[in-house]
Amino acid sequence: MSPKKTISGFSKLSKAGKIKWIVQNFFKEPDHVVQELESYWHSNEEQQKILDNFSENTLSNFPMPFGVAPNFLIDSNPYCIPMVIEESSVVAAASSAAKFWMSRGGFVTEVLATIKLGQVHFEWTGDKAKIKYLFPDLKKKLMEECFLFTRSMVKRGGGILDIELIDLTDKEDKLYQLKASFETCDSMGANFINTCLEQLGRSLVDYFKNSEECKNDEKEVRVVMSILSNYTPDCLVRASVECPIMQLGKFPNGMTAEDFALRFRKAVRIAEIDPYRATTHNKGIYNGIDAVVIATGNDFRAIEACGHTYASRNGQYASLSHCTIDDGIFKFWLEIPLAVGTVGGLTSLHPIAKRSLELLESPSAKQLMRIIAAVGLAQNFAAIRSLVTTGIQKGHMKMHLQNILSQLKADPKEEIAAIQHFSEGLVSFSAVREFLEKLRLSNG
Ligand code: MEV
């Protein structure tokens, strides 16, 4: 029977039915694949149901390493940071940078603002002056009619902060925007914001429908769409480290602290002026940030999308971090938008995300912003430190070697011999395989 690559009604099949269809039509060893998928199911059925419901058409779970980076001193408080990441060296690098800065004052952070944004785009075919003239009254109505949805957020200290009318008609005929700003306290707030925005859209139409004065304008207004913006430049946090150059210590190959500081600053400068380098530089920052964002059940796609837009805010994609040396003081800092939550959504449903937050001593959203920014800076520091001293491959190759040795099922004695052998030489899969083959042959 030839394989069927398409199907209708797949979502209506049971989990077993979905797996059966997949393995029969896409895999060479169907029984083996079924066993493998099932082996990653949670042993507790209730827990598996929770995981299944995070998405649709769930067949199994996709394991990722959940690790920790200890010794982070952030605003004088010690933290052990949960990180979910599949790339070797990231957790080791974060831990090493954390330890380095622990004895030099640690990370200092500041939450600069926590404003989130949403937009209702609409067309207004009536008189431009009229919509502008009516807007103060319209805004009052919009706020009032949204109160049903904002009441409990207002009680917690949040809600809708403001609504602005943005005229986009110079770019697109008849197009306007309601730009709403929100405070969502400890929740990421995506659902809250989207619910409010859809109500704002309805209220906008109703305003013209129901008012005697504007009845004739009802047909002039048409909502295009209502959705939050993941670009939140005013949900911003800063993390920094600093110390006198002389306290930076010693570096490999006889590099002095001053030489290190100058090279480090140059490396950051390159990322400030060259988008190719900036992309890799910022990717290094997000190695740390994403790992904590995922571990705490937050939305890493939103965080990344926002950060990269922010990195382009001056017209060219550039470094998110900066470095100065003034009066012998080395300063390195990062300013980054981070819209995260610590209540609601996955943060309270995912069993390990809950543990991550417990490990961080149940932070508020603002505290989590501080922690994540510090990890991003630590990761960036570790990467640049390697790049301007030993090169990145030394550390990477150590981890790479470990992975190859596990793949080739090396026993502990073989591991020791291989680590010694490759301490200077270049690591590649074939070189390690050849080394093990020779070793195994000589040991009979
Ligand atoms: C690798 O995942 C990240 C780095 O390339 C970051 C950087 O170059 O700054 C090491």
C-alpha cells in the first residue's frame, strides 16, 4: 500500500489513531516509532493530559534539558537560575559569568517601565476633522465600556492606561488606529489585552450606531482587526555590571586586564556598528534569555520578536548591549524590552515552569524581568570573553566531545583517554571515532 501523506479529519482521531496514521505513512519502522513516542509519555495520565492540552494533535512530549545556573548575584540577592536549552555550553557559560561577577558586586538591574500595547486598526471614510473632534468623547465611552473586562485588573493596580487615536491616512487611505496602553501587573496579559481590544473595536462601531448625533456616520467606520503588539519598547529593563579594570583579574595567554577590557569594548563596538555581527551578538544574549523564558513558561517568540525590533529602533539592527571604560572603570550593560508574566497561562499550569518560579522564589513580573536581563548580560559577557581570549571553540569542543563520546558509547576509561587526547587537538566526529577504534583494538 503506498503511503498517504494527507488526511482529512486528523484532529478528530484519538491519540492512538493519530500515532497509527503517522507511523504507517511516514516511518520505516512503525512499531519501533510507536514505542519511542510512547516512552516519552508522562507516567501520570493526569499530567500527560495537562501537557496534551497545551497544544493540538499531541502525540508525545519533546524532551529538552532542564538545568540550572547557580551563583547569580542580582541586586544583592543570590539566585539559582532555571534554564531550558539544547545548546551545549550555554548553561556552563552563564554559570561561569555569574561566578565571575559574584565577587565583583554582581548584577545591578532597574525596571524602566512596564507598559504593554495593543492596537485596533479601523477605516473611517467620514470627515477626518470629525473623528478627531469626537475622539475625547469616544475615548471616554471606550474606557467605560471596557470596564467590565478591566475591573479585576484595575483592582490589582493595572488596566488600560490610555487610548490614543493615530492617523495613518498619509500611509494608507482612510486608515486609523486606536493605540491602547496597558498595565498587566504580574500577568503577561496577552488574553486580557486581546479581550479588551476586541471590546474597544465593538464599542467603536456602537458609538456611531447608537449616538443620535452620529447616526449617519455608522457606515463610515469599519474595524479591520484588534490585536496586541508584541513590540513593547516601554516594557523595559536594564542590567549592568561594573568594576575597576584592575579587578577584572587575569586572562589566558598572559592577557592583562587592561588589554582584555579594551578588546572586550572593541568587540561590543563592532556589534554596535555591524548588523551581521550584531545578529550573532544578540543571538548570544537570547541564548540565556530564551532559556529562562522557556523554563518559566513564558512566550519566547514574543520576547525575541520584540527584542529584535528594539535592536533596530534607530534604523539599523545593532547590539542590545554596550560597554564603556571611563576613569579606569569597566562598565557593561544591556537594555532590553521583556514582556513576561509570573501568574496565569503556562506559568501556573506547566509542572516544571511552576518549579522554576519556585526556584526563583516566586518573583513578581518585574523581578523576573530583572533576573532574565541579568542572565542575558551574563551570557553575552561569557561569549565575548571567550571570543576575545581563547576563541569560542575551546569551550564548545569540550562539550561537543562529551556528546560524541556518549553517541559512540565510550566507557569511563575511554572518556578519560579521549579527553586527554583531544585537550589540544581538533575535535570531529570522525577523529573521535577513529581514536576510539584504535584504542579498542589495542585493548583487544
Ligand atoms: C553561540 O550560540 C552564540 C555566540 O555565537 C554568541 C556570540 O558570538 O557573541 C557565541
